[in-house]
Amino acid sequence: MGFATLQAQDYKPFRVGIGLGYASPSGDGSQGGVLFYLEPSYRATDQIAIGLRLESAVMARGVSISGGGTTLTNDAEVSGNASYTVNGQYYFSNNNFRPFAGVGFGIYSLASASVSGTTTTVSASSSEFGFYPRVGFDLGHFTLQAEYNIIPSKTSEVSIGTSIITAESKNSYLAIKAGFFIGGGKR
């Protein structure tokens, strides 16, 4: 005769997170900005959640412009970028304070960026594949988290007269976010 033990989940399986944060891009000449996120997720168990993240960030990324043996660093004005990713996270506790760690990956749409040098304006937009590790905690229905979004740098070449100028923008950024979630609480 065999016995099977079933354990019910303590937390509701579906939740939707929403929040705001600070985005700090990498590279010289960059300036931080704001971000907004929406993140629906499903708890496979009390410790494991699988979700989608839709995020939009507005910031000024640093750009390096080189040509003719000279390299300049300029600020870049970015109207924004958006990411569409899947992620997973592991919760270390089932208490009211729930620290977690996770990872996500997906597509980052980098919106039009204009870089102004002394006499040159360069515009670029693209979609890149990237990923992010994350750490944070839930406290009740409040969440606080930090992620480092790793996105490949973008290099563009522009021909001005007989000179070719190369512009490289750093796309990776640190995100520190605070928000709340609906659903997903204790049963």
C-alpha cells in the first residue's frame, strides 16, 4: 500500500505587477531616466514564478563618436526603449517578506536616438536580444527589485564628405524598480 502526499500552494497562482523605477544607462555621457513596467506572472509553485515583462524606459545613453583618429563622448537623447521579455524567479521564503532572485531574456526595441556633435546629428533605432539578472523582495503586495539589463552596444557608421565617422551607443542599463501587484497573495 502506498501513500502520496500532496501539498497545496499557499499563494494564489496568478498575479499582475505594475510599477515605476529609475533607469541608469552605462557608458560615459549617459544620464538616468524613468521606466514603467507591467509584469503578469504565474506561480508554478510557491517558490517558482514564470512571467512576462513589458517595460518602457526613457533615458539618455552615452555615445562614443570616432573618426579621423579622434574619439568624442557625447550625450544621446533617447525618446525611449521598450522590452518584451520572459522571466523566472525563485523565492527564498514563504513568509510575508519574500526575497527572490531570477533571470529574464527577450527583445529590446531601442527607439530613435539622436546624437548631437558639433556639426553632426546621427539617428539610430534597432531591436536587440538581451537578458537580465534580477534580485529583490516582495513585502505583502509591494515589490522592490533591481535588474541589470544586458543589451549589446550598437555601432553605426556615417559618411560625411570623405570621412567616415563611427558612433557606438551603450545600451545596457541598471533598473531599480518599486511597484505593487494584484493577485498572487496568500490564499
